[in-house]
Amino acid sequence: MFKKILIANRGEIACRVIKSARKMGIATVAVYSDADRDALHVQMADEAVAIGPAPSAQSYLVMDRIVQACKDTGAEAVHPGYGFLSENKAFQQALAAEGIAFIGPDAWAIEAMGDKITSKKLAAEAGVSTVPGFMGIIKDAEEAVTIASEIGFPVMIKASAGGGGKGMRVAWNADEARDGFERATSEARSSFGDDRVFIEKFIEQPRHIEIQVLSDGENCIYLAERECSIQRRHQKVIEEAPSPFLDEATRKAMGEQAVALAKAVDYKSAGTVEFIVDAHRNFYFLEMNTRLQVEHPVTELITGLDLVDWMIKIAAGQKLTVQQADVKIKGWALESRIYAEDPYRNFLPSTGRLVRYMPPKDSDTVRVDTGVYEGGEISMFYDPMIAKLITYGIDRNLAIKHMRTALDEFYIRGVSHNIPFLASLLGKQRFVDGKLTTNFIAEEYPDGFHATDLPPEDPTVLVCVAASLHHLAVSREAQISGQMGGHERRVGDSYVVKLGKDDYHEITIRADAKRGGWLVHAGGRDHSVESAWTFGQPLWEGKVDGHALVVQVDRKGIGYELFHQGAVARVVVLEPIAATLDALMPVKLPPDMSKYLLSPMPGLLVSVEVSEGQEVKSGEKLAVVEAMKMENVLRAEQDGTVKTIHAEAGGSLSVDQIIIEFE
């Protein structure tokens, strides 16, 4: 067994590998860019080596520096994680040339399966059903339009060396095929250094289901499936295992095909074979990822196997001790990807410092894989993932219940995050029923995500919580020493609760002698409120009418912000006379910014597509901003004339920075 390994990655996956290595008694070496000098994976590893500036092309993608780091530290093997160099055959070969083991498959398997075009050809030769498409080299946008027309719209344009949703576009007509080709090749070139793309038929109403394989070169097994159909912009958002759609016969057929494909390339290590599955359970090979998947924890929870542990053992020459007959599915697991992005602003990336960061505690039903910590920074240079939240239950309904509670417990301040969106997804009846497709998000949120998409909640619950919080606060203030005699502060028991835009009158509160909490009269009846919450705690954990719940609490001026089931509610609790006076206060209107194009995110201004004095039409392309490896096209919201261009292409932008001013 190796004595020391190097992890050629960053963030949560580097931390994840370090945890397994530590359990195995293996020393670890982290690598880091200038932006990651204080990152969690650097703190967790036994040693750390600087490898260059913040941009990944100058650090995490520079093979020579990582190989040198191995030589300098005596690392005997490298775990590549996912992304970066994890599916780069030249990296495996460079390590092999120095006698350093690659914790993953060999160069032949990486080349054969990692390249999307080659893998589809090999899959077809092996008798695996594939989606109709064109696997050759496409010279330009016009040829892409011709090929797409021959296949028949809609088509998917995909980067050959791609992954993680980068370099992928769906085209429904010739114009979209032309624009999609240009965007996909540009993203592929910047993300992977390879601008080759291929085109295939886009199957409507598909499910994305993948099979986890594990092989030592002789014994190859499949570890059931993962349902990954909940995607946005081809990026997975929620994954689960097993799939609520597959029957045992389909699971077996897909698993056997995945194993056959792995054997065809003499695969050794953990790998994933992805399929598109239609409404009739017909399945088609999509691609094979010759690395550890982001969503691997759900497989670990339902099988009891540590995939990182087995990857290391296989790379060290050990044989699998698990046979196919030993693999049993036990329970259900879900994974939610927590991203630093603003779901209310079209999921634009959010960067900055994690002012507060309190993930749920790990338990038998909750697991958090993270690579950040309170006070750390979310950088504009890398993927905006904050953490992966995984929950387990004996069945799907229980796993969903645990996930909804864990999302309520996940306390993040300082950057925007997608927890409200995740809470909304989990609250959809269609999700609960398991009626999933890769179009789920587009169909359920046709106009984007809004606060009205959050699960319906009885406002009386938050009214009761707010009343009890405020009553505790004024009771404490009344006990402050030094008050003038005869003018001691009175503690009332009748309030008006202003929850969002609604006012709730005649709210009264009194001690509950029977249960030890409070009785809050709201909505025409008494409600029991029990909690051990005290001042300064960000989480209110307790019961309302016997139902357990978790509410995040932030003090804001004279009021509070309560976060529950994804929704943020601004709450002010006032005595009746104060509420009457508050209703007379004027409302300050925000300034009119309709004459400006503002940068919706921090990033790089790739191009400005208009000039001063030019007339533009609604929907016309104005500029392209790149952030977190993704290009975002900014378009005109209305007709107008460009007055002044305030930013230059190639420059860095801050959020809400003015790019263009209109007349």
C-alpha cells in the first residue's frame, strides 16, 4: 500500500480523498494555487505545495508542476479527483514515466472513454445502443448547421473533451445551431484546451441515469444506478440512488452493458457509464467518465462501499474482494449540490467571503462533503460549489424528509446560495412522485425561479416563532439594570406581527405552564411553541403544535429575517400602538436603473457587441461576460440607443458595475 499520495485537485473532492486516505493510514499532499493558499484542503493535508497563480490553466492544469510536487514530496501516487486533469491521458503517462501511480484507469481507457467521440464509436462496436449523431470533426458553424439539419432538430452540440455542463448547447433550429456551435467551441477551448465538438440527436423527455462500475482489471462489477435527471444548463443539481424509475430487469441490463464496455477497454478503477433513458425504459449510451463522479456519495450510502478506498487499493495492485452477488441496495440516498449562486437572478455566480458557515452535523442520516469553512472565500476562478449535502433514509420519502430538514439547518451568510431553489425542487409534488426528466426544471420553472415557487407554508407557524422570539427579547431588555425608578420597561403580551407584506393582528402570548414553552394565540386559536433557543443562536430549533421544525434567525434592525423551507421572511413584531404609527411612515422608492446595463456578476468582460450611438432592439446581444468558466450573454431588455460604453472588453467586472448606458 502507498505510504503517501498527492491529490491533484482542490475543494470538496480534495478534502473527500484526504478523509479516506487518512482512514487508511496514508499521508497526503495537497497542491494549491495562489487563490487557495488558505483553503480547507491545504489545512487538512499533511503537506502542501504551491503550484502557481489563481487561473487553473496556470496551476491545477499544469502537469509538470504537479509531477514535480510528487518528486519533491515523495508522493507515490496521485488521485486526480474530478475535473482538471482527471481524464487527461498525458497526465497519466507523465506520472507513469516517473514511476508514480495514477489512482484511476490507464491512458488507453482514458483516451478511449474520456473522448466523447471515440467512446461512442467503441460503444457502437461493442453492441451498446447509442444515440444517432455525427462523430466526425466539424470545421465551422455552417457545417454544424448542415449536419444538424440532416440529423433533424432538436440536436445537442457537445464538447468532445467536455464535462460538467461546459461546452454544451441544445439547438432547435439553424440559427441556434450556428450560435450554439460558436459558444460550445469557445467554452470548450477555454475550459479544456480542446475545441472539438460533436452533434447528436436530442432525445426529448429523457432521464439521465448512470451506472457506477468498479473493476480491478479482472473482476468488474456494477454498483446499481444513480438518477441524475434534475439538471439545470446540463449541470446536475440533485442526484439520488437508486432511481425511482428503473425496474430490476432494466437495472440488470444497464449494469451488464456498463460492465461489458468497461471490460472492452480493460478498465481498472471506479468509473461511471452514463445513459439516456426514455419513457419506455429504452436506454442509450451517453458517455463514460473515467474518474470519480461528484455524486458518488449516494452510491456509497446505499451499498456501504467506500469508492475512494477501493480506487486507492486497486491502484496499489489489490484485487476486489466484492463480487456482483455481494452488491445489495439498502435504503435510499439523495444529494443536493449547494452552489454559490443567486437563484433569484438567473443563478448568476456569487463570490465573496463566507461570513457565516454552519453546515448540518454529520449523522447516520446526514453527510456533508465540503471544501470551505467560515471566513473562507468563494473565488471567481473556480466552480461555485460550496458543498454537497447528502441524506439517507430507509426509503425515498424519508430521505427527502431528511434533506428538507438539513437544508433548513444549512446556515450560510456572505454569499448568495441556491438553497431556496433546492427547497422548492424538493417541495414539488412531481419530484415527490419521482416523475423526473432532464426537462424537469425547464418545465416546472418556465419563467425562471421566483419566491412564489417556494413550498406553501402556513404563515401562522412563522408568526408563532416570531412572537416567541420577540417576547424573549423584550423580556430580557426589561431586566437591564439602571432603569429609572417608576419608568421600568413594560413587557406586553399583545402584538402585531408584520410578516412580509401581511399584518397579523391580535397576537397574544403567555407562558405554557403545562409544557414549559409558550402559548401563542394566532389565527383564532392557541398554538404551543417549544424551543430551547437563546440569543445569538442562528438556528431556532423547536416544535410548533408538536411539529418539529428548524428556522434560521437573523436580527435585522428592530426586526428579524426568518429562513425556513427556502423562503426568507422579513418580520417585525410591534405593540399595537407602534404598528398604527408604523403604517403612517412613507415608503422610499429605489432609483430607476433601467437606462443601464449592469454586470449581473463579478467576472471577465469577454466582448461588447455594440457601439456608441447604435440603436438596439429588445433581445439583441449586448455583451458577453465570463464567470466560473461559463459564458453569459447579456441582451437588451427593450429597444433603445447606446449612449456610452463604460467598460472595455478584457476587463474585470464587479457585480452591478455599469457596462453600457442608454439614452
